[in-house]
Amino acid sequence: MIEVINLCKSYGKIKAVDDLSFTINQGEIFGLLGPNGAGKTTTIKMLTTLTKPDSGRCIINGIDVVDHPLEIKRRIGAVPQENNLERELTAYENLHIYGMLHNVTEMKEKIDEALKVVDLWDRRDSIVTGFSGGMQRRLLLARALLPEPPVLFLDEPSIGLDPQIRRQMWDIIRKTKIDGRTVIITTHYIEEAAALCDTVGILSKGRLIALDTPQNLKTTVGEYVVEFLNDDGKLIQRMCQDNDEAHELARHGEDGVTIRKSNLEDVFVKLTGERIG
Amino acid sequence: MRNSLAWYPIFLKEMLLFRRKLLRLGYVFSAMIMPIIYLGAFGWGLGRSVRIQGTDYLSFLIPGLVAMSSMNNSYSWVANALNLSRLYFKTFQVFIQAPISPSAIMIGEVLAGMVKGLFASLLIIIIGLFISSAHFITPLFVITLLLNCFLFANLGVITGMRAKSHEDTATYTNFFIMPMAFFSGTFFPVDKVPLFVKPIIYILPLTHTNIVIRKSSLDYEGLISLLVLVVYALLLFAYGSRLIRRYSE
């Protein structure tokens, strides 16, 4: 279980994370959803020992992150937002160095296995510089999985990938949720949070504004959206709790009214008045 | 892996990268070019006509160039590589997130810097053996060379950790490394400098390296300089480890 308690981090006058508290149950895929600058990466950096919080606590499986960083590092894997592979080393060398740093035993077998999971085994002896963005993201994931950590952090795992490759990445991420592994994802992609996460925390300006399953979040604000253009050409959206309410509203509306199911972007707009993307 | 060997993956990574760099001729030439220019300009230019400390100038100059070259390369490669990996490539964060101690990271980085410094020094030593008849390689020479590489690789880690941008590393180099290269007894004995400058000269660690590296056996002056280098090295190692321990983004 992961507990985040009253976590705060500021950079100068900017509050990147502002009194953040939530709990993540073991074995779930937990998503932190929000626009750029919402505080998602800063939160992940504090949970993975890269950034020291100003105040508050992070506890992973009963161990305090600030008080016992070495113990935490033995239990977590992290895929950062940016590619931090050694570009001039091969895929195998990257995993080998990482495995040594994390005391991985039966190294060769586990590297082979990790590379096969992400479909890069046939490129194991290629220099990383020649890899596409998608291949580099997959290799980062293989590297994080190598020590078989019980907790895995993925910071924007499919950022910059085209839709088809992104879906492949999602399939691999779903597979990582084995043996009770807890997976924490940050994303600003609505579809990614909806497709992968058991629970979603919505962040805005460093604060948690909602936390629930994707379905419950949508139910809370309304499962259906009625959209139409007003006289000024501005898109108007009305949230409705059910299909009947949506059709009733649409009947009284003007031409060009559409009804669709709500998504997490609608939840974010309803709660903050702003858009994620 | 045992705790005592926790530094090894960091060292290994640097050596794998270094091996690839060695395959590019440009790297080898860049390590050699400045000392060769100095050898040509000062050594051959002044070597035949000037005698210093009872020996010809070339024999005086070569150990100094070895000291300078070991300083430059141990320092620069660590400072630049660490700074780039910390600020731009973010590969340093892999070490920070690994379950190893800050001193293990420090040892790995410093040993890698020493290898690069020793490699550059070896090129100068080989050239020196060809062009000079002096027997400058003594056990004290080797110990001093290793200590100098260690000391400046530590300083490289500190610069790599403290510099706020890659351009910033040049500021550190211009303030600390460049003056040392020219005023610490590489090209002329420090007793030739004006009296009021001497206290500053004797603060610089390369001055003490140049004193010891030219001695055939350890006398009182050499012992003091050796101790100064050891104290500097330990202090810099402790400070570098502290910077890594307190790392936070």
C-alpha cells in the first residue's frame, strides 16, 4: 500500500504540490491525471526518492521514503518521462548495468525475459541511439521491470508515441500488473487513464481535486454530455446523469445537438473549468 | 553484488562508453594535442638552451606536463560527463534511484575519471620516454600521479554536481583549472614567482603535485606536499559524497 500524507513541494513561489494526500491499494493501477504543470511528475519524483518534499510524508509498504531511501529503492522501479537510457550503449548493456545496480541475480535469463516482454530481444545488441521513440519507451519499461519491483512508477509512459504504438504500450503495462504489483501512472492522456487505471486521481495546480474509479468519476459529474453551438458559435456542453435526461435536454435544444458519453476530460472541465490537453 | 563493489556498475558504464570513444581517433588526439603543443612550444623551443634545477628544460617539463594532463583529463571528463548526465541526459538519476550509497556513486565516478586521466598521462609519458633521456618514472612518480588523478576526479564530481548548466562548468574550469595549469610549477619552478603570490600558489593542489612528482625520493618537502594532496583528496571526496547524498531535484 502507498500512502501520501499532506505532501508539499514548492519551487520558489510556485507550489508544485500543495497538501496532497491519497492512498493507493496494493495491486491496482493508479493514475494521476492532469495537465502539464499539475504536479504529477513532482509527486512521482518525491515518491521515487529523486526529490525531497518540503513537508508531508510518503510511505510505501510501511516504509517512509525520506527516512529510508535505500529500502525504498530496493522495492520500486521507475520509468521517467524523459528517455534516460545510455544512448551509446546497447539495449543489453543498458539492462546489464541497471541489473547490477539493483542486485539482480540470474542476470542473463532475466534480461532476455525482460527484452522479450517488450519485444526487443532481437535488438538486444543494437546501440540505443538507433531506436525509435517507441522502442526507447519499451526499453525503459523493460529496464524498470528487470529487478521485479513490487511497485512500478510510470511517468507519462506513452508520451510522444503515435496511437497504434501507444496501444501496444498499454498492453505491455497491463501485463506488468502481475503478482500483486502496484503500478502508478502519470498521464495527461484521457484515454490512457481510462484504458489502464483502476483508480484515477485528478490533479490541478498541485492539488488533488477528485479521486475515484474512472466510472465513478464520470457518474459523479454526469454520464452523458449534450453539446451544441450557441448563437456566438461557442461550444456549449451540458452534463446529464442518464440517457433520458440527455435526450430531453437535446429535444429542447437547437439544430446540431449531439449526445455522447462523458469522459475524464469532461470530469476535469466540470471540476476546474479548464481543459487538460 | 556486495556493498563493497556497489561502485562497479557505475565504473563499468563509464568504461564501456570510454571504450567506444577510444575507437574514435578524435578522442585520442584531443587528449594529446595540448600537451604536445606545450612540449613543442616550450620543450623543444627552450629545451636546448635553458637549464632548470640542474637539469635540461625538457626533463623538467615532462613530469609537469604529465601532472597537468592528468589534472585536466581526470577533472574535465568527470565534470562534463556528470554535468551532462545530470542536467541533460538524466542518466545520473538512474544511479540516484538505485539502492547504493552516495559514496559508491562517488567511487565509481572518480575511478572512471582516474582511468581517463591516466590514459591521457600515459600518452605524454610514452612521448616523454622517446624524446627525453631523463628517468622520471619512479614509485613516487606513480603514487603522485594516481593521487593527482584521484584528487582532480573528485573535483570533477563536485563541479559536475554543482554547475547549473553545461556552460557553467567552463566558469569553474577557468577559475580553478586554468590558473593551476600555468602557475603551479608546470612550466617553471614556483620559487621563481614573486613573494606576494607564493601563498596563493601553495594553496593550489597542483603545485604540490608538481613538487612531489619531480622528486626521485621522498624528502621533508615532498612529504609535506604529499600530505597536502592526501588531505585535499579526502576533503574533496567527502564533499562530493555529501553533494550526492543531498541530491534533490
